[in-house]
Amino acid sequence: MRALSRMFAVLVVVLAASACVTIHIYFPAAAAEEAARTIVRDVLEAPGAPPPFEPDAAPEPTSRGITPLLMPAVAWGLDRLVAPASAQAPDLRVESPAINRVRTSMRSRSPELAPYLRNGAIGFARDGFVEVRDLSDVPLGERSRVQRLVSEENADRRTLYREIARANDRPDWEDRIRETFARVWVEEAPAGYWYQDADGNWRQK
Amino acid sequence: MKRGAGRRGLRALVLASLPLFATVPAGAETGLRLELDIGSLVHEAFDARGLRAHLSWVGPEPRFEVQADRLHLPEPVGRVEALHLRCPRAEVTARRLACPDARLTARGDGWRLDAAALDFDWDREAGLVRFSVPWPGLFRGRGRVSGLAGAPGLRVDLDLAGLDLPMLLGSGLVPLELPVAVQAGTAGVAGRIDTRGRVPAAQLDLSVSGLDFSDPAGLHAAEGLSASGRVAHGPAGYEVQARFTEGAAFFDPWFLDLAEAGPVSVSISSLQTVPGVADGVGWSAASGEMTLGGHTRLQGTGLQHRGDRLEQGEIEWQTGRLDLAGGLLAEPMLAGTVLGRSRFEGETHGRLSVSQGRVRAVEASWQGLGLNDDLGRFALRDSAGRIAWSDDALAPESHLTVAAGEVLGLPAGPFQMHFQLEPRGLRLLEPLFVPVLDGGAGADHFHLRVGPEGPEVEFEGGIRALSLERLTEALGWPRFTGRLAGIIPRVFYDVDGLRVDGLLLVQVFDGEIVLSGLRIRNLFGIAPELEVSAEVRRLELDLLTSALDVGRVEGRLSGRVEDLLLVDWVPQRMRLSLATPEEDPGRRRISQRAVENLTAVGGGVQGRLAATFLRVFDAFAYRRLGFNCELEGDVCLVSGVVDHPDGTFTLVEGGGLPQIEVIGHNRRVDWPELVRRLDAVREGPPPVVQ
């Protein structure tokens, strides 16, 4: 048994030493989700907007693929083979004057949008934007206004996603940020709001 | 209805037995009674089941009745049940059978006739049936239907009013599949439908009032709509003319209240449905025209529409009232863009060509054009011009003139511009100069190309000396005297905005500020950003402090501002370093008021002289002064000409007697608070030292 574990340890070291190590800077998904949640709550909780829906407690994250006991050994080996300078803390910067401005703009629009989100005239689309769903219950003369609010809100959201990516010097993250927001808008939406599921069908929370 | 049915006669297949009962009644009168139980009768044009006929010729005129349990007629009538035709007074000759006062009872899908009056005349030799029906009140309508049915087909003359549209459209009698549900409205129809020709023809005068309709998502809807018009159908398709006079409609994203916008007229020529390739059924029209409120006209020719886009066509527009048409038509389309909060005025006309679903060429002219941004970012007054663009060739020269304009509060113009629009770009044909105040900005060469990597800009131009006095006045800043000028050899545009190569020279306060590394991003966006670095050369402090009205300081000031970032014109980041230069010091004095104001502004700054001592002197000599600020966000990390080990720093170092020294204690300064205090000092009365 001991011989087996020694062989395994040698194998790990040899593997680590001979492997061509490539360092990827991964999208900080958890940080993005946390940042998105803060911003979304801030917007949805603007005065006049309804109280947010309390989501169920998120399940504890679990590691996959590699058993937890093996992880320290691999990390120990890699720490000594790979320069630590390349390691990057998974963090996301969500503070910049432009981001703050656009958040203020979205917060001030929130009370105007809320009645139409409540009555299902508009809903949270699966792509991180808002979309007109059913204007039937909106008086005819107000429908252009709803479309204008939707266009302006989407222009702000586009700016928000782009500016967060830019604040992190990673313009290529824009789509991932938008996808994260798309999920969080729906999770944080109050009960009764409409949203699009993954297939594009409208559902009510 | 299938044509050619009558002349060939009733090629009927009698499926059931034909029991025939002929009786001669007993009594004074003699006559004939005939009862036919035909059962089923199948014909090209109809299929009757449970068919019975009853003929009674007792008096001078025969009477007859025909009944059918079920009858199938061509669409749109379709299935008819419990048909009962009574003819109390038939006129029978060898050639014709007529019944001027027949009564018809029947019911079908969504309709019912209850002893409705019917006048018909069957010319058996000619194979023609003439009929005339006072409208039996179906769908709450009134009026008359008459016509002629025979071998070549059917001609129907309609003169109906007050038809309830939801009932009529719900009955299935109208062979239309509408994309909207009609909730209310009445209609009148007068005209003729004729199926006797090679192509069925129709010409109907239609009127609707109180029309409410909506599609499922409410994106196409109307309320209280009134319209009248004519629909004609011929070999080339439908000819449609309609005039909408009352009510309101929403056709995403446009809303039109006809009471405010005025009537809308529509005419379409040779309208036909055409099968689409991939997007289902589309339509085509030889021409179409829409006029709005008598001031705006849209015309199209050779139109082909498939799915949700115009595939082909030439569109022309003309409006004499952009103030009205802009708000109604342009504003909803521009929502969320830079022009989304703009008001327009003036006149415009032009045309665009669409081919294979893409715009291929545009020509537009305008005059008296005005544009005002509600948020005050820009404005344009009295512009005229003509532009031309083509997607596959160099278009003819474009030009425009602007009488006056405004950008971020700065008045500009008049100017004119000659340029050429390329398929993916714009080239200036003559130097452009835009007067701004007493100077202006100009471009000798400008060429913009939009490629797959983004826009590329070639630019040579500059800023002709601009009076700072008028500039600061226009921007509402403290009034400075001086001039701004510069040469801009190149301009770059990328994802980080517009980068201006070259140097801008600001001659101010008897010194110079040289601006470089200018970058502008989202100029009209939610948070405009401007980045610039500056070198400050020997500004005369006397003039500077006089302009700011903060007390008098004599001497010179030099230094640098690096990486200044303004967001929405508020500094967010910079490395500022200003100090009196070592060389050529000249006279250096600071007034008592300036010291006090510096104290008031600094907060953590203290004068080292006793207040009572200060009162004796109006001004003090100083050896040097300086101020450094590393700004990041709202926090400015301050230092002076000398940094002391205890964390304090000297802002003003005295020289001579009495010696004055201004020491700062607080290195971390709240920048917005500093600006507020500076404003308070400038706007408040001069402080009095007690």
C-alpha cells in the first residue's frame, strides 16, 4: 500500500514537471455574480420599486473532478514549478465613474419600469436585457413610452456590461458579464415578474 | 364559388330514391300538389342532404317550398343547416321561374336567417338566377344584397351598413386570416364582387368606425379608429385606398393619435401576396403611398416584403414639418441613442433603395433643419444640405451648411461642409472650418473608413486661436483672459474613444499651458470622459488669483498635470504638480486675504503667524509655493514644496520678514469638499482677520 502511494506521488511529480504548464486567467465567475447581485438589488430596490424576492439559500459549492485530498499535493507541486507572479486573485472591479453613473441612471428609471414589469408588459429577457412581452394591458397612448423606457434601459444595460468589462481591462469579458447579469436579474426579480427561460419562453416568478 | 356550374346543368347524382307523390285534392278547387323527397343531391357547387321539395299549384299561382337538412356551399359560406325556402307566389313560365317574395330560413357557422325576404328570378334558358335580398339583419347590419348567378360565375352587388365587425369576422364568412383580433367596430360596404371574368374582380367602398383591434402582444393595436376607403381587386391584385380620420393606433414603435396628428391616407397599388422563400408568405406591391396630417408623405415603388423585412423597393419621403413628423416617426426609432432626446424642425425629402433586404443607396436633402437636444448637449439651427450614398460606388458630392450650432454649451457656426460619402466612409473634399466664439476648429484633411477592425481616421487640422474670456463666459467658469490654439496632425478612433494627436496651446495668465494626449470617449454619452496631460509654463499668479478672486498672489507658477481624467467634466484622476519655478523668480508676495482663503480652503492648513500679527500687514513676501495632488476618485493625496518628517508639508514658504509659512497637516483631502470650499471662498465676502 505504501509502495503504491509512493509510486503515485512520484507519478504526480513527474507529470507536473514534464507538463507544459499554461496559465489561464479565468473569468471570475463568483466575483461577477456577487457584483451583479449587488448592482441588481440596488437597482430593483430603488424607491418605488417592489421589495426583491428572497431566493432560496444557494447550495454549498462542491469541488468536482479532483478529490479534495489530492488538491493540496497538486498545488504544492505546481507552486514550486510555476512562478507565482502569474497567479491572479479572482476579483472583479465594479467601481468606475461611468459604472456609477449608469447605475444611478438605472436606479432613477427603476420606479418607472416597475409597474410594467409587475403587470407583465415587459420582462427580463434571457440575454440580460429587458424586452416587451405583452402590451395589451397598457393604455394605447403609453405604449410608445414603454418602448422608449425599454430602449433607454437596454442602452444603459449595454453600457453597464461594457464598462464593467472595461474597468477590468478585459473588454472580451463583456459577454460573460452580460450572461451573469442575465441570470441574476431573474434570480433577484420579485415574485410576479416575467422572465425568459433558456428556450426563450416567458415564465412568471 | 366554382364557375361553370349552371350551364352544364345539374350533373347531379341522385343518391336516394325519388319517391314522388302527386295528389289531386278533393274539393271545389282542382290543382296539383307535388312532394319530392330527393334525399341527397351532389353537384360541383353544392352538396345537399335531406333534400325535400313541395309544390302546390292550387290557385292561380303556384307555391313551393324547398328544404334541406344540410347543404355544403363553396367557401366562404360553407356548411348550411336547416335550410327552408318558402315561395308563396311563384311566377312560372316556360322559360323562367321567379319568386318575388320568397322567405329563407337557414343557419350556418356564426349566422342565422329567420324567414329572410328573398326575391329571385331563374331564367332557365339563359341559366341565370337574379336575386335581391334585403339584408336580413345578419351581424346587426342593414341594406341590400343583389346579384346574378349563372354559368360564368357570380356577381354580387352589396350596399350594407352597420355591420358588427367582431361578429362578421368571427362568423367565418370573411375569408381573411387577420393577424389581429377585432374587438369592436362597425363597417359599411358598398360595391360589387364579380367572379364571372377570368380573374375574380371586386370593387368595394368600405367604411369602418369605432374600430378596436389588437394582436396578442399589443404591438399592433388601435382604438376608436374610423376610416373610409376603396378596395378593388383585378388581374394585377388589390388596389387599396384608405383614409383614417379618427382614433388612435400603436404600430410598434409608433403611436399615432389622429386627433393630434391629423388624418392618415394610404394607397397601395397591385398588392399581391407572394410565397416567400424561407420566411413564409410575403407581399408585393407596384406602389404605395402614405400621407400623414397633410405634411408628410412616404412613397414606395416596386415593393417586396418577406417575413419582417422589406426585401426590395424604392422609398421616397417628403415632409414639410419635421417638428411633427420627427416626434411621431423618428423619435420612437431613436430612443436609447444619442439622438433619442432630440427635437427636430425643418423640411426634408429624399429617397432610398432597398435590394435583397439591405439599403443600397440613399439621397436626402433638407432645409431649415433644426435639432435640439433636451439634455442641452448639442443643437443645430437652420441647416440645409444634400447627401448621397451608395453601397457599391462613389456617390455624388454631398454638402451641408449650418447657420448656428451648439456643443456642450459652446456656440458654433456658421459653417459649410463639402464631402463625399463612400460605401464605408466619408472624405472631406474641401477644408472645413467651424467657427467657435471668436476662433474655431478646422480640418484640412479628413477621411473616415469603417473596416472590419473598426473605424480608421485620417485627420489634419487645428484650433484657431479662441478667446478664453468668451470661452469661460460661455461655459460659466470664472472668467480668464487668454487664447487657446493648437495643431492636430492626427486623430485616432478605437474602442477607447477618440484620441487626438498633437498639441493644444493655451495662452493664459501671461504664461502657457500645453495640452497633449487628449482622448475623448462617449462625448454625448451617460458619462463623457476626457483624458489629457498638460504642461503649465510660468502662469502669472497675480492674474490667476485675480480671475479666481481669492486674494492676491504675485509670482509665477509652473508644473504638470499628468493623466488627468475627467468624467462628466469632474476630475477623477490626475497627478498635479504646480510650484513657483526656480529660475527668474521675480516679485513674490502673497496677500493677507490669500493666506486666509488658503487657510479656509485647506481646512487642515494653518498659518504659523498669530492672527493679531497678520492684521498689521497687507501682504507677505514668500520664497516659494507649491501644491501637488495625486487624485484617485474623491481622494487627493496632497504634498507641498517641502515634506516634513511628521507628515506635514509646507505649501507656502516665507521669505523675508515677517516670515509667513503655510503648513498643511492633512495629506488625504476630500476633493469634492476642496472644490466646494474653493467655490465658497470665491462666492463669499472676503474674510476678515480678527
